[in-house]
Amino acid sequence: MGRPREERKPPDDGPAPIAPRSETGESTPAIRPEAGTVVQTLLVVHDAERAIAFYERVFGAREVWRVMHVHRVGHAVLRIGRSEIVVLDEFPEAGIVGPESTTIAPTVPRLLIEIDDVDAVLERAIGAGATVLRRAEDQWWGVRSGAIRDPFGYRWSIHTVVEALSEDEIQRRADELGLYPPPQPNDA
């Protein structure tokens, strides 16, 4: 059913590919029961091929493996740095739809990605059709961050660490700014 994908060289900082080819060229298992607990973000989109190209261009994603269901992407694992996301086409006949095709878009999870150069990634995202929600700015908690909505309806907060801060320093700054005041007793 699925078509084999040519394995691309993994990044130096990432784990071994999920579905590598053996020395003899035989496919090895894509699902790793020995991997333990793993959380993967699942992105359902109207056009998975276009979404995969967007994530490759903007975030440097690398497709690890894919399963096709006739003419639609049933499951494609992409690696971004050491993280993985799963992208698939909509299957409305099974109730599987993305934010482009439903009214749930405001409640779609936000994705957070830490990269080396937030400004360059935002420019690539704009060039690839993303909508800028917030231009990059230095933040009080030690990052430079911006936000986009990708062409498929998902919101990405993108940041670069510009100042390594301890938890205590972040809390001190938050307290100094009065950002998270304790709840007030009910006067009733």
C-alpha cells in the first residue's frame, strides 16, 4: 500500500531515522515498540503534499516515511531537529478534518518551535504563504519570538533563545512586571 521513500541523511543532532533501510536495502520497522512513550503532534491538512513542502522549506523538516491511502497521504512522519510531527490528508468520510475545513480552528493547538534564527524562519514562512500574527521581538523571558499561521490553519510560535535564564530569574522578572499576580480573596 505505502510507497517507499528514499531515506534522507538524518541531522547530526537527531536520533536515528524511524524507518531506515538496512545494509541490504530492506525496509526496517517504522513503528518502534521499544521507543517507550513518545508524543507526536498530528496535523490534519487539506493538502498534505503542499504542507510537507511548506514544513521542509520553512522549518527544515525532513520526511522520514509515509503511507499512502490511494491518492492521499495517510501518515507522513517529518523530523524537525530532534522532534517529529505527523502530517496527513483529510479523510472527511472518517470524520478526520483539519482546521481549514471545520469551525474548530480557534481551538486548534498552538505549536511552539525553538530554532536558531527566528527572523530568517519568519521570512521563509512569509515567502511560503504564511500569515504573520506577530513579528519577531525580544521578550522578557530571554527569547526573540514571533508567530505565524501556516497556510493550513495551524498557529506556530517561533523563538530563538537570546539570553539563557534560570527558572528563578524568569520568575523574578515575571514578578517584577506583575504578570502573574496571586488570586485575590473573594470579597463576597
